[in-house]
Amino acid sequence: MWDTLKALQGVGVNAVTLTTTYSMDSVTSSSITAGQYTATDRSLGTTIALAHLLGMYTSITLYVNLSDGTWRARLKPADRDRWFAQYGAILNHLADVSEQSKVDRDFEPR
């Protein structure tokens, strides 16, 4: 990851957004699960620390994809309350990771 961040810095990049992706089995599924593209807390924290060492701003974003390839805008969970409770729990967890890793809230000049 260091080499990638250094290369990005070399072309003038000063901010990176780390994307972690969760998964749903179908359009109507009410369960959100970690998938093959779900970043670990450790990998997020390490990458954020490396980016900060290079003077880059950082942010984390969350995607929920459908495992069958259907466009995520089509999701329609059968149990919306359950789905939003899970989504909220994931967001709260990522907020905790962001706080612990000192993710930038605002991209103010350093």
C-alpha cells in the first residue's frame, strides 16, 4: 500500500477515500454481510496512518452491493427496519474506526 500511496502523492494526490463494500444476497434481502471487498479495521487503520504520514487527507466510504450484480439502487429489503438497523450499526462501527484512525472530517489546508 505504501508504494501505491507514494505513487499517488507523486502525481499530486493529496486526499484518498478508502471504500469498504458490504454485500446483500438479493434485492429483497434484509441482511447486510461482510463480503470479499469488505476492508478489515486493521487494513483501514494502517492505510489511513500511511496516508497521513504522506500528508494526505483521508475519508472512508461505504457501499452495499448486491452479490448477483444487480445495481445497488434497486435494493428493496423485505424488512426495512432490520436492514436500516444493520446499516446503521455498520456506519457506527466505521465512525468508530474513523475516530480511532483520525480520519479527516474536513479537507482544510494543512
